[in-house]
Amino acid sequence: MTRQERALIVERILHKQYPRPPIPLNHHDNFSFLIAVLLSAQCTDERVNTVTPELFKTASTPKAMSKLKREKIYQIIKPCGLGPKKSKAIKNLSKILVNKFNSKVPSNFDDLESLPGVGHKTASVIMSQAFGEPAFPVDTHIHRLAQRWGLSSGKNVVQTEKDLKKLFHPKKWNALHLQFIFWGREFCQARDCFGLKCKICKKTFPLRKKSFKHKRP
């Protein structure tokens, strides 16, 4: 089976299971979405969604957030992990949004990635889900699934992103990013499926007998 044939199987199953995948992070505008995505690094979406209501009740705009003391931000977001680093980034990026971007979240990769705490993956999520621009954010979970399903042999998320973009039409990227995430959480967990149990793993590699060994990003 070719890589393209496996991609067609993956796309068909994911679209049937999640025809309209929702954005899992609660938010009310692009600024709150940016902060939620930043907080989701090495943290579950569920935990982020329990923390952000208090944070945005305290400060819901870049201007209000920039005026909060970093210690105050830290105390609220501490359950998300990496509190010192994330609280500093949130305060500093809020200042930049006010001073440089008229309190608006920029809608291009270069400006987004210039913000503190915003790397390529976070910028890709914002571009795809907030602005509807074709992007395929790849984190360690999507990297793992792409390997299990034979869609990429990349040793890192950068190469995996390139491989996935070659396999799927740009119009499908934004939905596929979310569909990958939801499938991984529900059916193809890191410490459960091992490339052997879920429907996609069975369909893409029907003869696989041993647990799949991943290449670490």
C-alpha cells in the first residue's frame, strides 16, 4: 500500500467520524484563543478550559492583561504547568499587541511568531482556526499518529508537517488537524493502541503484528 493510499483511508475514516470537528479550546475572540492555545502547551485542553474563565474574567483584552502583574497571571494559570514561563509570555505579548498591533492579534505567521511564547505550531493553530488560512499544526501527538499510519517517516514535527501537507489538499488541512487530535484521544492513545488496535491502524497496516516503535521528535 502506498503512502497516498493510506492517506485516502485516513481521510475517509476521520471525515466520517468527525464531519465537523469543533475547536476544543473555549474562547470568545482571537485574543482569548491565542492565550488558550499558548496555555495548552504541555497541558490538556480540559485543564486549560478550567483555568481560562477566571483569567479572562480578570482581564479579557490585551490592554487589561498587560496591566496585570505577572504574579497575578501566574497564580491563575499555575495548574496548566510552566507557569513562570507562560505568565511572562502572556504579559509581554499583551503589551506588544497593544503597542504594535492596535490590540489586535496579527493574521500572518511572521508577526505571530514574533510574539513571546508563540512558536510555529501555535501560530499555525491561530492561522487555521482563527483566520481560516490553510495550515496543518503538528504536535507530538499528530507526529505519533502520522508515523503509526505510515503517512510520514519524519524524525521531527517539521518534517512530519511537510509530509502531511503533501498528502492532503490544503482545503482539508484545518479540519484534519482537529480530526487527528480527536481520533488520537478517543481511539489511538499513545499507551493503548500501539499501532495495532484502532480501525485506522488496522486498515493502513493490516499485516502489522508487533507494536509500532515511534521515532521521537
